[in-house]
Amino acid sequence: MTSSPPTITIIGAGLAGSEAALAAANLGVRVRLHEMRPVKMTPAHRSGGFAELVCSNSLGGEGEMQSKGLLQAELRSVGGAIVTAADASKLPAGNALAVERDEFSARVTDAVRGHPLITVVPGEVEAVPEGIAVIASGPLTGDALAADVARVTGSERLSFYDAAAPVIAFESIDMTVCWRAGRYDQSADYINCPFTKDEYLAFFGALENARSHTPHDWEHLEFFEGCMPIEEIARRGVDTPRFGPMSPKGLDDPRTGRWPYAVAQLRQEDREGRLWSLVGFQTSLKWGDQKAVVQLIPGLQNAEIVRYGVMHRNTYLNAPQVLENTLALKADPQKFVAGVLAGTEGYLESAGTGWLAGTNAARLALGQAPLTPPEESMLGGLVRYLASANPKNFQPMNVNWALVPELPAPEPGPSGKVRKLGKREKRPVMFRRGLSAFMDWARDEAGLSVAPPPVPHQKETPEAQAQPVLR
């Protein structure tokens, strides 16, 4: 007589939870999937359908130039449920993967409810369950469950408010203008961008006139002194920012030997030093205006913003303190976390972490060790960032090219000089390297069926580059 398959629990049937449930069930594990809607609705949702998109209907730019395009391709190669449903309900949107919302949700719902190994349990879960589980309860996690997650992980490791500053790719910072130093020569941990008076006044004028994002009614934003948006600080007077987060005190510009009129500082965000965030620049500015303001900072005129500043209601873990790069909790290796709660931003990021959490939970239930995708893959880069970012100022992250290793430096030419590759040359190579590494890992280490996905080759456009923060 054959034994019945092991059972795992998944909390939440959003993008992360639905993807996790199908990934686990497809490995032969029974899944109890808890979803509180429609028994208990949230202020953001309007239906009881699974994987409902509450903001934009776009899953980001497609093609070899796009970081989200690589994550889409990785998930397609292993039959990811969310990207499969998105492809089937796709709408014309240039170089972006946009969907018809209701059709997309219906396809995911049907796939989940129709799977013979998934049992959907309606109603709210108020405590972390026993046994192997995936917690994918999203940014509006109920108070009781949030409190119990905080208990398991440590109460100071759970955040309820996402106030984030823009994050810049290091390679786009002009280090002939900027320099590394701490105040009063205490350390060289910061990158400093110096302003003259005229540069500062031009920056302040742009900041003063920039447009802010209008929050959803359900977000109930409150500004605290410790995370005041830079535009709100500016409303208090022209000199307020430079006596606050833009103070030049203790920072001698090596070009002049004197303090500048004002300074914008960047702080390292990742272990490799590829990501740097603007200190004290939490913001709710619209993305186009935000980019224009940031690029008025001396040394950031060509800044590549890999994560725009946001301010919204959010429940998330301080991932570097509590998560392994398998998405298991350090405090309880039988519990996995996915989606926004794990410290990600974006529909696709929720799906990717859901797939990995569901796969690893199933592996654990089957007596196998959890795995981490290779660092060259976009999913591997994302989960490594979550597990190793600076925990002191951790903020949720979208996928971006700075999460994966740079290409090796090219060989010198006949003259002995090394030609620096541009984005149009590098990114298709990084795309193919990442996808190949992910597929090899999925087939050879994870033992999964892998199918090469179609890879659209598309040019880089402003529309494709504008990958919105999605929840």
C-alpha cells in the first residue's frame, strides 16, 4: 500500500501564495491553502479571486534588456503559474507584460482550485501554523497573524510602513565629482555628492515643483520625523534640507578642501557595493519627477535608479535578519516566507519568491534539502539580496541588474586599452547567462522539467525601463 503524500500549509492566495501552492502541488505534495477573502475582505481588494492585481496591470518590461524580462523567462522555463496566466491573458502594452486583470485572476483561480492536491480553506489565519508552511499573506497581513509572525521572528523585525529612498546603481555614479568619506574623517563608508549654492538652488526648485504620488485611501499614510519625505522637509524652507539630511558639516570636498554648500550622501545597500541608496531621501514623488530631481544632484546626472523611492502602507520582515536565502526563517527552518512579507516589491517578485518558497517547502516535506538558485539568475540575485542586505536600513526591493554579478572585464584590445561595454551590449549577455544558469540549476540540482522559453529580443525604450513598484 502506498503512503499518502505529505501535506504543507500555505497562507494567502495572492500572487506569491498561488504560485507557491501550484509549485508545491506539482511536486506531489498536498497543500492546504488558506485565503481569508471573501470571508474577510481587505480595503485594497474587490473580489475573492486569487492573485488579484490591486494596482497596475503590468508585470514589467519584457525582453533581454530588462531585469524583469529575465525573471519572467526563468519562471517560464519551469512552468511558473503566474507568468503562464499572464501570457495567456496578455494585452498590448509595447514592451511590457500587461494583462486583463479579471481574466488573469480567473486563470490563476481555476488552476489552483482545479489542482487535485490543493485544498482551499476559506477564512483568516491568526497564528503561524505548525509544521511545514509558507507564509505569503501580503502587505495587508492581518493584525493577529502579523503579531504572531513578530513573535516567532522577534518583534523588532517586523515593519508596517515602507518609507524608502531611491537606490542607485554604483556604475552610474560619477566618482570624478563624488568622493567616499564619512563626516569628520570617521570612515569612508559613504559616497558624497557636493553642491555649490547655484546647484543646490536649482535642485531645491525642482524638488519644490515636483509632483507627489497620491496614495490609495486604504494606505492611510502618516509621516514621522524619522522618515519624513525629502519633499516635505523642503516645504519647511529653502535651507531646511541642508541643515538636515543634506548637511555638509564635517565633509571636506577633496577638490576644494572646504565644506560644500550642501551634500547628498549615498549609503551602501548590498555586500558587493553595486547598490547605493540616498540617505534621508525617502520620497513619494512620481517616478518621472523623482528621476529628474535625482539627476540634478552633482555626480548623479546619469544616475540609473534601480529602485524608486516609495511611501506606502506595508507589512514586511527585516529579511536580512530573519531569512535564509532559501526563504526559510532562521528561527524556524520549517517556515518559508514569500512575496511582500519577505521584503520584495512587485508582482513578478512576489511570484518568483512564491515559486521558490513553494518548491523548497515541498522539497523539505519530501525529505530533500531546500535550494537557492544561482547568483547569476535574477531570482537567485533577489533572494541573496534579501538574506544579505544591510539590515539597519532594510527596505523592500524590486529585481534589477545590480542584483546579479557584473560580466568579467573584457580582454584588452591591440592598444592595451579595455573598452567598457555599454548597457545595450552587456544586458543581453547577462540575460542569456542568467537564464542558462537558472535552467541548468533547475534541471540538474532541483530535478525539475525545464523548457526553454521564447525570448523576445526588444529594444530598450523608456516605457520598458519604467518598471513600476507594484503590490
